[in-house]
Amino acid sequence: MKKLITALLGASLLSAPAFAQSAWTGGDDQPTNPLACTGESPAPEPGEYNGGTPTGAPDRNGKDLKVVDIPKLVGVGYFASTASGMQEAAKELGNITVNTDGPTRANIDEQITFVDNYITSGVDGILFAANDPVAIAPVLKKALDAGINVVGYDADAEADARQWFVNQALPNGVAKSMMDQLASEIGEEGSFAIVTSTFTTPNQARWISEMQAYTEKCHPNLKFLETVEAQEDNILSFNQAQTLINKYGDELKGILGMTSVATPAAAEAVQQNGLCGKVSVVGLALPNAMKPYINSDCIQSTILWNTVDLGYAAVEVMRQVADGTLKPGDKTVKAGRLGELPIVNQSQVLLGQPKVFTKADINDFDF
Amino acid sequence: MSRRLTHTLGSLGQEILLVVVILALFAFVGVYNPRFLSENNLTSIFVGNAYIAVAAIGMSLVIISGNIDVSIGALIGVLAVISGLLVTNGYPIWVAWLAPLVVGAAINAVVGCLIAYARVPSIIATLAMLSILSGGLITFTGGQWISGLPAGYQLAQFRLFNVPSPVWFMIGMTILAGFLMRYTTFGRSVYAVGSNPEAARATGISYKATVVKVFAIHGAIGGVAAVLFATQLQVIQSTVPVGLELVIITASVVGGVSILGGVGTVFGSTLAAILFAAIGSSLIFLNVSAYWLRAVQGILILATVLADMARRRRTG
């Protein structure tokens, strides 16, 4: 058996150069579309509208609207913060009331029942964050058939089951936020490694490819070391980050966390090694998971979309859909204090760049 | 008697083999990249995976008794959440540390009863338990992590003589269980029940009581693993780590515990857990994809089981 292992490791060693090619490991091979390094990027063509249309909807232009918001579940910080953004928009607009109501656990069957009940009780609009894109589609179509305006946010349904979807972030936007933040923390010539879920997880692979494209364009001297996999496992993420620290020593200046599991675990590894301030952790994570590290000044930031703005934008979009001022074929939509938001992917409204949470504001968010 | 002696020697062979493989691996990777042998990295290897080695001790007992438990990963997840919820809801830290042991023993005693008294095969009983525990966990917590753990709760971050506590738990519990299995009536009855239940019954060993005890002990050990798991970081993930039960079972089997029951020691499973941890770390140092870890684990399982069968043909 010893021979076997030696042979295996030997074989692996020989194949090692195959991994050391120029492409960052863990990315996919789909085309990339890096944003501009500074300033505005030209908005991509939205393409032909593929959302649904309510049948026999009354003229709601300027009239008072009664809207229900049915998130994946209620009683958690994440959707409490989207709901607070919705109330903010409703207050500003003055002619729309939003009531958030939904299941107490992320259960698609319960969510369908909620939608169904609100169709029966009669509302002008439904906002939703779907627990399952396919399973929720029929009941949303039923709402459209009843003349109700339907807008999604956070988690989409099949496109023709709703009118518009407010998308919190596109891959190239995530990539730009991550790499700009990393470069600002470790300098333009620092070395970094990535902790991801698996090399084949679609979202993460997309982001990594976009990150590579954006880095080649805008931060060409940053040095990519390697990508390690950590599933979505807390302890494994910690161990992998720890091993990266052990392997590269002083050379390692930054760790990019690609999942909300990997990022706090990498921060924990940095903290337990007494490397606060020496190794940066930049990544996607929920603010609550990162508060211990950011409040103790060990880690500077965490990146995610602004959930308050997400709820705010959803209500702004709902108002304009009902008014008829947001129509298929539009390229932008005005969203109150957020300004003009671009239309992307045929029938989605893009919230914008993800938000970088720092010590200055992270404690204002509870999710 | 002579058969047991051969078996003991046989599995001792597995342990020596594991030690040799571990040392060879350390030497090989250490030459490739000396940082692999730094104190920091050695500590990482042992600490980050000690809870797997601890859980594999209980798993070894279960397998030696002729059973299997595929629910251990889910049990660890549930017990970790229970511990975290207790401490964040104001219960004393020691309660949060001990409750997983008690609850783990209780849950698995029920499983043991199903197997021993209701004659449900262990693979079925624990498969059902896996679904109940993992489904219940996600329903109950909604996937929310437990954070805001108080200072002093992080048992796994404590050090004694500059050695992290998980390493002490791993070594201490391995020795304790090794003693239990080798020198007590209970230990001997576990081997007897696993190698030949009918003969064991004929010699007055209660099959039912032994199986229930084995599962209860396994549950309590799982509770220790859960506390080490829960107290390593400042948040507790409320989902079950994917494939944890397979890693634990693999450690037992590669450690020389025969999947047919009756043979093996807990020293072997601990060594195998260390080996896997070392392989996992070395893959990063050798710039090899982590996917190899699964392949290597699979090959080690096959090699061990084949060697075990060959040994059985020789002796049996």
C-alpha cells in the first residue's frame, strides 16, 4: 500500500504542471465581460422582454396601490432589511402600501399558499423572493391572470411567471467589487489565493472567471497563487485557509472568500494565526458573520448587495410597472434615491454594484 | 482464542503500516516544501481534523460490533447546534459542553434499541435517523447560523502545555477507548458480538445489551466530536457537513476495523484520520487538485478491505 501511495503522489506530482497554467483555477470557460476600471461601464443591451403580462389589469396609473411582499421567509434579518427598504420607498412615494407577510420557514409549499391567499383576498401587486423558481411559477401566473402586477427580487421565478425581477448583482459587478477591494487592501502587487466552494459550482466559477478578466484589465500586477476548494463547509474552509497561510507564509497577502461560508472561516484563520492586518480577507459574506472580525479591526470589509436598497428598488419598480411607466423595451428605470437603474437580461432590473460593508456601517445591518 | 490473537496481530499490522505511511508522507511532502513540516502546519493538520478522529473512535466500536452508522455526520451537526443554542440562550457554558454528550447518547441508545430489540438492520435504522436528523435540523434552524457565542465557550481553541485541546481529546479518548476495548469485559463482548453473535449468545453475552451500550457510547463520543466541531470557530453552521459520515466510516475501515465486524482497534482509526488530514493538507502543498483526496480515500478503502479479506482467507 505504501508503494501505491508513493506511486499515486508521484503521478500527481507529474501532473501538477497541468494545474499551473495561466487561467485561474476554479473558473468556468464562458465568455467574460469585465466592467470598466473606473467610472461607468456602458450598459449592456437588455435584449427582448421575456417577462409575463397581467391580463385585464385595471388602470392603476397614479392610484393608491395595495401591495403584498412575500419573501422566502419572515423573521430573519435578511428579509427584515429588504422589508425596511420597501417601507422607505412606500413612504417616499406616498401612494403605495406594502405589507410583508410570508412563511416562517423557507418552504415553497407554504409560500405558494400565501400567494394563493393574497390573490383571493385581492391585491394590486405581489412582490416575491422565490423559494423555488419552478414550483412558484404556476401560482404567480395565476396572479398575472387575475390582473395583479408581479415583481420578483432576490430570488427569481421563471421569467414568464412575473413581469420584472430586481437582480441584486451580476457576475462582472461582483468581480469588480471583489478585486478593487482586494487591491485597495493589499496593494497593486500583492499575492492572493482564493477559497471557493468547488471548481464546478456555477455561481462561484462564473465570478472567478470574471475576476480574472477584470484583474488582467485593471489590476495586472496582482499575483494569483491558487484556488482551493472547501465545499460549503465551515471547518473545511477554515482548514484550507489555514493551509494556505502555512504554505505561502509572508508571501500571502490576501485571501478571497467566494462563499458566505468561506469568507468568515478565512477571517477566523487569519485571526487565530495572529495575522490581522498582515493578511487581508476580502469576500462575500453576511454582515453578521463578519461583525466579530470587522469590529475587532482584524478584517476591513465584507462584500454583499445592499439589502435595504434591494427592497427599496423592488417597490419603486412595482410602482412604475403599475403606472405603466416601466414597459418592455425600456433600457433603464428610475428608482427614487437610487437614480437610474439599468435593465439587463431581458426583464431584470439591476440593483448596481455590490456594497462594501466596513466598520463604519456594518453595525447598521442585522442579517 | 488463537483466532483473536491472529486478528489482534493482524490489525496491529495495519496500525504499523499506517504509521509508516504517515511518516513517509510527511517526509515526502516535507522535502518538496519544508513549510509542510512547520509547527504551524502540523498543528493545523491535527487540530482541524481531531473531531473526525474522535468520532471515528465511536464508529470503530459500532463497526466492530457488526453494525454501521451512517447518521453520525447529521448527529454531529444537530448536537453542535444544540450546544450553540444552549450557550447563546444563557445556559452555563459547561451545560452547553455536556448536553451534546447526554443527548447524543440518548438518541443513539434509541437507535441501538431499534437495532437490538426491533431487529431493524443498522444500515436502515441509521439511514432513517440520518433523514430525521438532517431534515429536522434544516427545518428547525432554517439554515440560520448561530453566532454571538460567548467568550470562554471555544473549547477547541484552548491549549494545555501549548498543545491545542482537540489534540488532547483525540489522544486521550483513543487511549481510553483502546483500554476499554482491550481490558474490560465490555470490550471483549463487543468483539464477541461482532465476530459471532450466536457464539456470543451461547457464552452468556447479551447481544442486545451490548449493541445498545455500543450505540450509546458512540453517541456520547459523537457529542464530544460535536463540541470540538462547534467550538472551533466563532459561528456554528447549522447544516450538516456533506459526506462527514463517509469520512468517519472511511477512517475506521482504513484504520483496520473490518466492515464484517469483530476485528480492529481504535488506534488504527485515529491514525487513519490523521493520515487523511495529512493527505488533504499535502495536496495543497503539492499543488494537486483536492479531488484527488476522494480518489485516494477510495483507493485506501479498497486496498484495506482487500487486505482484510485476504487475511481472513488465510486465518479462517
